[in-house]
Amino acid sequence: MYVYLKLRLPRALSFPDWAIIVTVIIGVYVCGLLAFAGGRLLNGKMFRRPVLHHTLIEAVELHDLDSGAIKACLADRSIRRVWRLYIRM
């Protein structure tokens, strides 16, 4: 990037050097945000929910938690209801 700006080659659109640098920085930042969001989405679908489904049910049973809300969430043992219980806890 630095070398490209210092060569002063003709460009299709002539922007000042600082505008190009700011655009690159913002572009890299946005790519990082997209990578983080995509990784979090994959992590939730592939690892967090299925593992949480088994470990949270086991932890609740081992600790003998018998609240009405916990019993309602664990009644049918669906992944969505266990996930909601995790969020509430």
C-alpha cells in the first residue's frame, strides 16, 4: 500500500492519500467484524448449542435444581428451550 502511494502512478479516481488510507483501515475493520460475526454464528450452531444441550441438563440434574421455570424448560428437552434457560441463567 505504501509503495503504491509513493509511486504516484495514474489512478482512475484521484483521491488524496489520506482518504485511501482511511478507506483501507475502515475496510479492514469491517472485514474483521464480518469474520467475528461469522465465526460466532458457526460456533453457536456447530458447538455451543449441542454441547450446552447435554451439559446444562446434566448440571441441573446433578445440582437438583427444581424451580418451576427450570422444570418447564427441561420438560421436553428441546435444544431451543435449553438455550432459553441458559440465557435466563
